[in-house]
Amino acid sequence: MMPISAGSSPAVPLSAATAVVGVIGDPVAHSLSPLLHNTAFAELGLDWVSVGFRVAAGHAGEAMTGARALGVRGLSVTMPHKDAVAALVERRSALAERVGAVNCVVLGAGPSWGDSTDGPGLVAALRRGDHFDPDGRRCLVVGAGGAARAVIVGLADAGAGEVVVVNRSADRGARAAALAGPVGRVGEPGDATRCDLVVNATPLGMGANREAEPPEWPIDPALLVKGQCVVDLVYDPPVSPWLAAARRRGADTSNGLGMLVHQAALQVGLWTGQDPPVEAMWRAVSGPGSAEAPS
């Protein structure tokens, strides 16, 4: 037997009988999902392991076929595959049907089953770490991709009074806003000034040097105001240049680590049928440099 590699603490002995789940995406080497999953499995005393698989765009179908052939028990799906996997799974949750994206796949003897845990994950993180309840609040979401749509639906389902969608493609933005029902609408960057919550659900700023401004901002920081809750789903770097600019404007900020922890916890529950140890998962990513981790 061999232990889980360093960085996937706590160590759990592996064997030929170990159940395997995988994280598929591109890029994927930066992902903290295996650490979170493996922490949960160890806390629950399960002989399971989570590993990352780099899968290039356009190859999600091959990855799904291979996972099934190898007996992989589940997949956590990240960019750029959420939309593609939604079309590949044999069954979807009602939430995944609405969002049109899947970030969690359950594999087993029966049909493959897909769900979307991003939206509920963000809402849980907002309530736990930011002490922000979307109920009745004005919210703005930048983006219309799989993660953005999940966030839009999650905020609407949490009772948001308004969900404004800002996206470069007006048609995609309109379709995404429609997911929020009567509280959803397409907006402009200037709407951010009057919103209680502003969420960047695009990859802008991912991997950026916090000292160097990205070629474009999700929302011009000059439009952000003191006391707003501003969330950047990017968590690498922990403080993106945009989030740093929002802080200078006096906004209350957090990165995507909270959503990551809570959506990963929901995935563990879907795969294993057990209550996930959320606090242990938080502790696993709350080391040095994780200033965005809620207390």
C-alpha cells in the first residue's frame, strides 16, 4: 500500500480496493478539490481517493467513457467541461437541467447522474463566511458560463430581490438572466454601484500577478462602493488584482475558496451518501496565505 501524496493531507492508505473519484478540467494542477475530497474521505474513515486528471477541451466524452471503464465512482467537473458533461450524462438533477451545466457526476452500476453544486455552494459560503444572506438583496453576476449560471440560479433560489447579469454577449446574458425568473434581468456594469453583492463568475484574473492589472476588469473598480460584498470566484491567486482593487474601494471581499469548499462538500455527500465534514474541509485549506477563508 502507499499513502496519498503530499499535499493531500491527511494521509490515507490506498489499496487495489480503494474507490477512486477524479477531478477533470484544463487547467487542473492548481485545483484544491482533491485535497478537500481526500480530507473528507479520511475524516469519514472511507477507503476513497480523489485525484486530478487534465482533460483538454473537447475530450470530456472520452474522459467519461474512460472513467466508466475504469470503475471510477464519480467526477468533479471544472472548466471547460461543465456544459459538455451536462449533455453527456444519462440523467441530471432538476437543478442541473435548469443550469444546463454539471460539475458533479455520480458513476456506478446504473446510469451516470449529473448535478450542479456550485450555486448552493456559493450561497452556503456567503452565509457562513461573509455573513451575507441573499434573501431580498440586489445581486450582480458577471458572466454567463456554467459557473455563472449556477450562481444566478443559486441566488434566485435563495430569495434574491434582483439578479442582474452583465455579459459581453447580450444573447447569452439574456438567457442566463432568464434562469433567475422574474428577479433576473440583463444589466450594465454601472448597475454594480447600486447592488449589495457583486460576483465575478468569469476566469478574468486567474493566475494573475496581483501587482499587475489584467487586460480588463470584470467590473471597473471605480463602480464598486464601500460596504458592498464583492466576490471573485477566482482563488488563484488568493487575492486577484480586481479583488485587491475592490478592497481599496472599501468593499468587503472574498475569493472563490468558500464556494469551492462547500460545493466539494456537497459532491462528497452525493458520492458517498454521508454527511460531509465541512469544518474539517475548511481547516484543510485555511493555512498560511488563505486570508480569504471565512472564520
